[in-house]
Amino acid sequence: MNTSLNRRGFLQMASGAALAALGGSTASAQSANASSEKATVAFGLGLASYTLRQFDLDQVIAMTKRVGLTRITLKSMHMPLDASDAQIKSMAQKVRRAGLDLYGAGVIYMKNEAQVQEAFHYAQVAGLKVIVGVPDHPLLPLVEKKVKETDICVAIHNHGPGDNVYPAPASVYDRVKTLDKRIGLCMDIGHTQRLGIDPCDAARQCADRLLDVHIKDVSSATAQGATLEIGRGVIDIPGFLTTLKQIGYARTVGFEYEKDADDPMPGLSESVGYVRGVLDTMS
């Protein structure tokens, strides 16, 4: 596959979808986009709210809907871990009343038993299905116990070069492969690529434990690779989405656009439009 050529072609299609996401009729764009996804793949598109870390919860809701996404995981600046139960319930209800599927939260770090207990209590109060987390290795038996008690999945996030706990998808998989199947991987394809690992290969190798995906693009397959608008970097996004379809991935692909924290909407919209353009070609 000539990925450079494909990216240029997909960017042309993406520009139209991005303009639709930023412009007039958001409702019709959402309807058309949802129909397109259902026709081609089993997974849905969502947002990791860390993308909008400089904005408050009301803004996050409005901006997520503006780009036509309907699923979301919240980072702690948008739904604080240390909020009261009443506050957590109120924030979760606000998101769902707006028409968004608040299915998870994270990344949540768990470095001791108290933090494991806090994370699961928080998820139960908010009615979450998934904790995107990073539990230290010795805590995995307790995490498994809590998963069995609550039926809440834990998708462990890999963080690439410089991470000594779970740098690569395989470093998660090797730790959890004998545990309850509700403990698996949230694969960050940007951090995976920065390790020099092909995200397509990693997805196939970890398919039975792939519980969530953070999609992004990076400037190089090195530790210095920086987040870019999807389609402008080195990741084979068409190949990756095709791989997800081939392995029957049926959960969420969440955009985590880390560039332009103060003004993320243009780049996020371009990224969403690019991915939708790729999915359209797969129909």
C-alpha cells in the first residue's frame, strides 16, 4: 500500500467531513456519520476528553457534539475523582442528558490499594462500563477481584517510550492474559508507533484483550514523535482501521488529539473527518 498517496486522497475527502462537523447542521451530520459507521464496522467513534483538557465540562459536551461524536470517556479534570458521590452522579447525568454515551473514564493511575478502591467506587457511582487505567503490577490481583465484583472492565493504557510500567501493548497483554477477560488493553496507537511497533500488528496480537483504542497520528516512529492531525503523520490509519474490522473489534475508537490544547477544534475536526473518509471507503 502506498500510504503517502492514500493519505493525500483521504485528506481531500476528510476536508469535506471536517467542514460539516464544524459547520451548519450538526444533527444531520451525526445521523449520516452514524449510518456510515454501522454499515462498515462493528466499532463506534468517540472522544477521550483529555483532548479538551483546557475546557470545562459544558464546553466538552458541546464540542464533542459539534464534531459529531456520540461516545466519550472523561478525564479527571472534567469529572474529578475526589468529587462527592452526588457531584459525580450529577456530572454523569449531565453528559448523558446531552445525548452522549459516557462509557468510561481515564486515564486513572492506581499506585496503591486505596486508589484501586477509589477508581472502582468512582466508576460505579458514575455508571461506567470501562476504567481506562494504569494499575501498578502488584495491584493486578486486587484489580481482578474488583472487576469480578463490579463487572466493570479495566482497559490498561500503554504509554510508549519512557514508560516503565506498560510501554507497549504486549507489556499489557503479557501481564493480563491469564486474568479475567474483562481486564485488557486500551491501545494508544501513537505511543505504540513511537516505539517502532506497527499498531496493526499489535492489534492482531492483542485482539482478544483489546477493550478500547486511542487513535491519533504522530510525526515519526521514534520517541520524539509528536501528535499531528490524523492523516498527516506516519501511522497507516487506513490499514489500522481495516485491521480492527478484520479482527472484529466492536468497542470504541476514541480520538485523543493532544496537539493545540488551547485551540483543538480545527485539528480534531480534520482528524474526525479523515477517519470518517477512510470508513466511507470501507463500505
